[in-house]
Amino acid sequence: MPIPAAKFADKTMGLANGINGSMKKKRSSNNLKKLFTNAFRSTGVKSIFKSKPKPKPPAEVVRRVRCLLEAVDSLHNNVDVDPKQMQELDSLLHDMKAILYGSNECEPAPEACSQLTQEFFRENTLRLIILCLPKLNLEARKDATRIVANLQRRPVNSRLIASDYLEANTDLMDHLVTGYDDASLALHYGAMLRECIRHQVVARSVLKSKHMKQFFDYMQIPEFDVAADATATFKELMTRHKSTVSEFLVENYDWFFTEFNAKLLESANYITRRQAIKLLGDILLDRSNSAVMTRYVGSKDNLRILMNLLREASKNIQLDAFHVFKLFVANRNKPTDIVNIIVVNRSKLLRFFASFRIDKEDEQFEADKAQVVKEIAELEAKGPLFSAELHKFPGTPTASGELQKLSASPTASGELFKSPTALSKQLT
């Protein structure tokens, strides 16, 4: 049966529309595929799905760092370092720090730390880091400082191999100590130095070096943070290794305490005086320094300095000075000069201690003060009082910075304190 022309036209049109619709869907699907393909090819999306590269073995990291440091060290000061090499070096130093200290995601792996430590001290990586530090940027210097500090405490097979390396390379301490000459490097070198002198052999080397005298100048550098860092290092040197310090002080007593008294205890700077008198107490009250303490408290010049420090307006300095002054009083073998100076100033000393208080209750302090008062009250002069040669005493800076001069010459009685009124004013 023939199909009417109108119906045939409708069917043909419908078929055509269906084919067109199918082709549109296909084109849309192809476009969508292209869109996703282009998206995945983009750098941003690639980085999301890209797996992290496998970290280099610790020993390989150290070797590459050493190679880059050698390249940096070989350049003259006026030659710029290759930026790409410096960027790689910065990154690797950061990786080394992460291996040693761990990260937010994981703790440091002992085996990895051991491998890094062994490779680090196998050759001159430490030397290169110290020498190249001025050429590194600030963040790289911080990372390098923390790396060096950490490795001083890293045992390998129960042995601190850092100590062995430094014993064979003590000249590196010269670079670290003189690092205080450059304020931009002082804190980094100072932190490294304090960690290195944890090793007794290194501390002994520094104490015997010509650089020890320089600390008395470094502690008075105008830059407060540098001076404070140098003071922290000096204190570490003078208190950590008891037997080594005792040996040093016995052998170098004269020049050491001449410098200590003149440049630190009698400094015009309040903070320097306060830190110095505290350190002096730590040194003299240590049992290993008993011979040094006996010699120190036998000097009338040292007694003069301590009595002047008792006159300070600062309670903190007064208290620390008291802990040293009591050693002069407690000494059973006081020289004649010491005895007579204390006897001549007895009334003023007793008046001072009667009003000497500290902010918090301290039974030990009260007991020590009572014993000092008892000893002073019972002390008897040895021979004529005028036999004690009391030389002129220089002016002593007060905590406020004013220079209050003591009398230009001893009074007829040989008194150290100017007058009861002056002492009272000074203490208030």
C-alpha cells in the first residue's frame, strides 16, 4: 500500500532530525573529551596528581652539598655565585635539616641521621660550611647553624665522631671565635661555637688559644645581641668542663683576673657588671676551683672591688656581690691587709647588713648573712691598722650610670666607705 506523500515527508524529516541530534551529542561528547584532555595536560592539574619524587639518600645529599660548597668556596669574594647552584644548595641544606630534626609529618629516622653524620664528617663538609657561611643567604645560614649544632650531639656507634673531627681540626675554632668581629655572622658562629665546646677537647683548645683575651672585648661590643651572645659563650667556656677550667685558671690567674676585674666587674655598663659578678660567684663557689678561690679572696684589690659592688643601687648586683664577699669573710687564713680593711670598715659593714634585704624569703641567705655579721663583729685587727696600705680608689659607676667618686685618698682611719651618709644613699 503506497504511503501518502505528506506522511512520508514527516517520517523523512523525523529521521533527519534524529540523525542531526545524534551527531550533536557525539560532537558534544568529543568536545568534553578534548576539554578534560587539555585540562589534564595543564601544569596545575599535573602537579596535583603527580607523585612526589623519591628523596635522595642522606649520604648523597651530603655529597652534593659538599660539591656545591666547594664550588662556592673556590670563587673569589667579588665573583657572584651561580644563582641556580645557590638555589640548589639552599634546598639541600633545608633537606639536611629536615633529616636531622624531622618534620610535622614524621620524626627523624635514626638510621638516616647516622648515615648523614658519617658522611658529613668523612670529609671537610664542616670546614666548608664554616668558611662559606658569609656567602650564604640568611635562611641558608640558619639551616647551616642548626645542622652543625645538631651534629655535635649525634653519636655513631655510641661515639661522638664530631669530637674526633674537631680535635684534628682545632683551627676551625679560630674562625668561629673571630666570627664575633662581624655582627651579621656573630650569632651564627657563636651558636656553632657553643655547641662545639661541648666537647672537652675543643673547650681546652679554645681556653689555651690567643683568642681567649678577645672575649673581654667581645662582651663589651655596642651591639647588645652580639655582646650577650659572646657572654653566653664565655660563660659556657668557664663553667662546663670543671677540671679543664680549673687547670686554665691556675695557669692563667694573673692576666685572667686582671682583665676580668678591669673590663667586666668595673665596667661602666650595668649589664656587664651584673653578668660578671654572677659569673664570678659561679666560678669561685665551684669546688673544683678552691685553689683559685683562696687566692682571689686573699687580694685587697679584689676586696675593694667587691665592697664597691655592695654599694650598687641594684639589688641583683648587691646580692651576687654578697655571695662573693662572704668568701673573704669566711676565709680562715685572711691576710693582714684583708683583716684590717674589714675591721676599719666594721661599723659601716654591720650597718649595711642590718638593712640588707632581698625581695623573697630565703633561709639560706639569712643564715649566710648572720654568719658574715658574726664573723665581722668578732674579727680582731692584726697589728697597727695603719700598716694596711690602702691605695687610692677610683670612682665607681653606679647602676644609674652616674660616676660617684670615692675619696681621693684613704681617710685617717683608712676607711673604704666614704661616710655612713654616702653608704646609706648608695644603698637606697
